[in-house]
Amino acid sequence: MNTTWKAFVTAAVLALPAITHAADDALVKRGEYLAKAGDCIACHSAPHGKPFAGGLQMTTPMGAIYSTNITPDPDTGIGRYSEDDFRHAMREGVAKDGHNLYPAMPYPSYAKVNDDDMHALYAYFMNGVAPVKQANRESDIKWPLNMRWPLKLWNLVFLDNGVYQNKPDKDVAWNRGAYLIQGLGHCGSCHTPRGIAFEEKALDESSNAYLTGGVLENWFASNLTGEHNTGLGRWSDADVAQFLKTGASRHASAFGAMTSVINNSTQAMTDADVAAMARYLKSLPAAGGSGGPAYAYDAKATKVSLTRPANDAGARVYTAYCMHCHGVDGRAFAPMLAPLAGNPNVLEKDATSLINVTLNGTEDLVIGGIPAPYPMPKYASVLNDQQIADVLTFVRAGWNNGAPAVGAADVAKLRKATQAAR
Ligand code: HEC
Ligand code: HEC
Ligand code: HEC
């Protein structure tokens, strides 16, 4: 070998680790992006806890369970997971030692994630996340319900495992949106109603129960189909994209369980991915909803009761506590402040979210590191059950909203449930 050749080989060998390292960095970065699309951090971190170290309490119909440590710590985390082990957990809900995971881990959705993306996610969790030594916490579910073997039967019946397949009759953006929404985004785990076995009634648009809305942890996750009143029928693609990026649009603002989705996940996604998700959602035909007449704004009747609020218990509470933010016209200053007139959540038959947000306000929406300037206040210690029922009944009837009244007993029930969780 001549010296120039030797020098070349030496230089190439010296450069090698740097080159493979650069490739790994790109892979780890892509995995980090996908972990955001999957919002892993929301469930796998406890309030004020270390990222991905687990310990978040989640309520299920059988009792509380705790998310697990998915940092690469070899003893308490997933440091000893091979890529195959990781894929099994993500797609089949089986941990490395063979025990079945509760479907609070959204593996029925993650089953759709393709091999390339699984590879990048694994690279990120092994190389991009700091290991944390923190032991997992046992669930509070009592014997015999804590036995995990019945989950194998559950999986046989409800797990539709198969990676997402592109639909050749749809365009690239639609398929990308469907892949993200059904897969990593696991939007259906909140937005699709659940059946008696806690299973999501549908995992894609082939069933018309898909994304028609459902209650989870005391919030009603809205109907995302094309339904005109309670769904996204009146939203443009751009309205949906704006909501996912900023947590607000001219129709509604994010609150409750959706706040953390926006804070940790959708705002970090590229404009192209957000547009693709909007495109897919806007292609879903109207489903769910009451089938009532299409909403049309009308301020008249409401203005009259607001000028003479003494005659209406709900109007009295509204003028004293709500009007300076939500407005006489119910349109507030959207998207800065949420409108109540025509708002799909206000029109929704199930009032769970409205009661909860009035009692407890909401976790701060944080966009680009900046918290929302005028968040919805908490009224739990200011207004009693009857006052909250009155004001929500007023809001649901106002501005032609035409939604059913709210009863004080429903407020009492939610007050009890949400105070207990605090
Ligand atoms: C909606 C909440 C939720 C989200 C989102 C979520 N997980 Fe989980 N995950 C859980 C829960 C709860 C468990 C534990 C279940 C159990 O103990 O049966 C779990 C368990 C796991 C396990 C098994 C670890 C072990 O040994 O117990 C892995 C791996 C995992 N999750 C990875 C992920 C990744 C990667 C993401 C993001 C792409 C993610 N999870 C998103 C709730 C969630
Ligand atoms: C942890 C539960 C949860 C998950 C996961 C979730 N959402 Fe939501 N979402 C909610 C709740 C609760 C609401 C109602 C409150 C609100 O309007 O912000 C909501 C509201 C929305 C709205 C506003 C609808 C309206 O009429 O006001 C859109 C759009 C939306 N979600 C899209 C998505 C998409 C897309 C995903 C997946 C990337 C997703 N959500 C995942 C809980 C969730
Ligand atoms: C300081 C201003 C402020 C006041 C006062 C206020 N709100 Fe809100 N409200 C908000 C904001 C902002 C949101 C959007 C969620 C967020 O970002 O906190 C909201 C959201 C809501 C929602 C959910 C709407 C949606 O987007 O789907 C309802 C319902 C609601 N408020 C009712 C009330 C009622 C009833 C009162 C009076 C008892 C009231 N608000 C007082 C600011 C306010």
C-alpha cells in the first residue's frame, strides 16, 4: 500500500464513527419528533416528575393504574428491551417479561405505526432519553380483576393489529393524515366512544362510530366528524390546523384533556403534518350528533335577557361572572377568548366538559413557551351547584344554541368526582 492510499484509509476510518454518528443523530431526531406525534410524555411522566419516568395515575373502570418508566434505565426502565421487545409492547401490548399491558397504553392505535417509524422511536428511547432510576408502581386494582391473562382474550377480540395500509384511491396528504390520526396520534382513544369492555368502538373511518366523541376522565372529547352542530362541519381545514397548532380557532378553544395534547404534541408537528391531519378529519362524513337543524347565529333573545338579567337566574350569573370575557354577543374575542355562541362543545348533548371547565378551569395552554394570557377561571369555590347549572343552562339556550338544560345534580356529581381526583 502506498502512503497516499494509507493516509486515505486512515482518514476514512477516523471519519467513520463521525459519519455513523451523524446518521444516528438524524434517526434519533426523527424518533424524537415521532414521540411527540405519539404524545408519549403526557402519560409516561407524573406531574413535576422526570420526563418518561412514568408514575402518572390513570383511572380505569376497575381502579387506578400507573404508567411505567420508559427511560433507558436497565433496571427500572426499558434499557434491556430489544427493538423486537419494544415493537411487541407498542403493537401487541406485551411487556418484555411477557405480561399483558392494560389498554390504557394505546397499543391498539400504535399497532398501525410502520417499521421505519418504530425503528426511529426505538433509537430515540435508547439514545435520546436520559435514563432515570425510578421503580414502577403496582396498580390499585384488586384481585381478581388485576389478573392480566384475560387481556389476552381482550386482544383476540379487539386488537386489529396490522400496520396502516395506504388507500390507493386517496391522495398522499389524506393517507398521511389517516396514518397520524389513527396511529401515533391515538386521537380515537379519547374521541371514539368506548364499549362495555373499555374497547374503542372503532379504530378507523370504516365504522361511523369512529371519532364521534366520548367521555374519558371527566371530559367529553368532542365529535370530530363532519357533523354540523357538534362536530367539525362548520370548520374549514385551516380552522382545524390552527386549532391543532395554537389551541384555538374562531369556533372553540382547547381545554381539559385536549390542552396537554396541544401543549406536548400537535403544536410541535410540521405544518404539512398538521394540514394532513386536518384534511383527513375534514373528509369524515357527519356522524353522531342529534340530527337537529343546522346552527344559525341569533343574538336577539339573549341580548334582551342580558339587559334585564334579574328575571333569569342564569343571566344573572352570566352578567356577573362570565360576560366580561365571553361577551354580550357570546362571540367573545375568538380565537383569544373562546366563543360560546355556536361552540360545538356548548351544543353537545353531553355537558360533562362544560360543567368540568366551569368548576375547575383548565390547565394552561402553553404555545411556543408562552402561557395563555386569560385562561378560564375556576368557579368551584365561587358558585354553588345550582348557580353553575343555571348559567350553563342559560349559555346552552342562548344565541340560538338550542342545547338541553343542565341540572344541579349533574354539577354535584362532577364536583365530587373531580375534587376527589385532586
Ligand atoms: C394514554 C396514555 C399513554 C400514552 C399516550 C403512551 N403510553 Fe405507554 N403505557 C401507558 C401505560 C398506562 C402503561 C403501563 C400499562 C400496564 O402497566 O399495564 C404503558 C406501558 C408502556 C410500555 C411497556 C413498558 C413496561 O415495561 O411496562 C412501553 C414500552 C410504552 N408504554 C411505550 C410508549 C411509547 C413509546 C409511547 C409514545 C409513542 C407511549 N407509550 C404512549 C400509557 C400510555
Ligand atoms: C387525552 C384525550 C384526548 C386526545 C388523545 C385527543 N383529544 Fe382532542 N379533545 C379532547 C377533549 C376533552 C376535547 C374537548 C375540549 C376542547 O374542545 O378542547 C377535545 C377537542 C378537540 C378538538 C376541538 C373540537 C371542538 O369542537 O371544539 C379537536 C379539533 C381535536 N380535539 C382534535 C384532536 C386530534 C386531531 C387528536 C389526535 C392528534 C386529539 N384531538 C387527541 C381530548 C383528547
Ligand atoms: C378571564 C376570562 C374568562 C371568564 C371570566 C370566563 N371564561 Fe370561560 N373561558 C375563557 C377562556 C380563555 C376559555 C378557553 C379555554 C382556556 O384557554 O382556558 C374559556 C372556555 C370556556 C368554556 C369552553 C368553551 C370552549 O371553547 O369549548 C365554557 C363553557 C366557558 N368558558 C364558560 C364560562 C362561564 C359559564 C363563565 C362564568 C361563570 C366563564 N366561562 C367565565 C375565559 C373566561
